[in-house]
Amino acid sequence: MPLLDGVGYSEPTKIKIEHLGKIFDMHLAITQAVLNKYTNYVQCYRYVDLTSGKGYTPDGTKGSPLVFLESAESAEFKTPYCVDFIERNENNLTELKVNMEGEAAKQGWQIPIPNFHPGDYQKRIPKLFSTNYIVH
């Protein structure tokens, strides 16, 4: 798969992203139903994107961070959520922040404070999951 600024992209990427949105919608609906049934569970959905990129693919298609946020911000999903974006290329992470803020303003999203983690996910994940994570 060719890389552009450290982000993998190929012809099937657009189709994979379309399918990813449908997967997110279904998974969020199921998770919300489970959390509604079991109120003793922590009532928060946590999304971690290991290789976040810039938020858009080179052809301008929304990437996984924005596709997730689009699903999480839909009227059907009412469960609190939190997001962690990991990206080793700090320029990409900076662009992701800008792209996410722009899309949020355009769409009227009320995104909870996102967590941005520069570096390799192999090093970040152990620290990320070694802490209790509760939305306040």
C-alpha cells in the first residue's frame, strides 16, 4: 500500500471507509443497547484509533477518526463517549486536530475533549490501558 505523509492509501480505501461507517453505526447501536440494559457498567464508549492520520485521505474522503465521530455524533447514539487518537507523525496529528475542529464546527458536533497521543501505538497502548478511564 503506498504511503503519503506516512498514511497508507490505495484504491480500495474509499470503499473500506464507507464500510467502516456502517460498522461503527451498528457497533455503537449494539453497545448503547448493552449499556442501557446494564447500568452498572461504566456508561461511556471509548474509541481508540491507533493510526489516526490526518482525518482525511489524500483524495479528501473522511478518514477513520472523522467517520467514527460522524457515527458517534448521530442523533441515534446518545451514550457518552471519549476518543483517543494515536499518530506517530506529529504533523499529521496537528492536521487531524485542525480537520476535526473544522468538521465539528461545520456539522455542529459536541465532541468531548479528545486525547491526542503522538508516537507509536505499540508504545502508547500499554500506558493508555493501564489507567482507569472515566469521563467526568
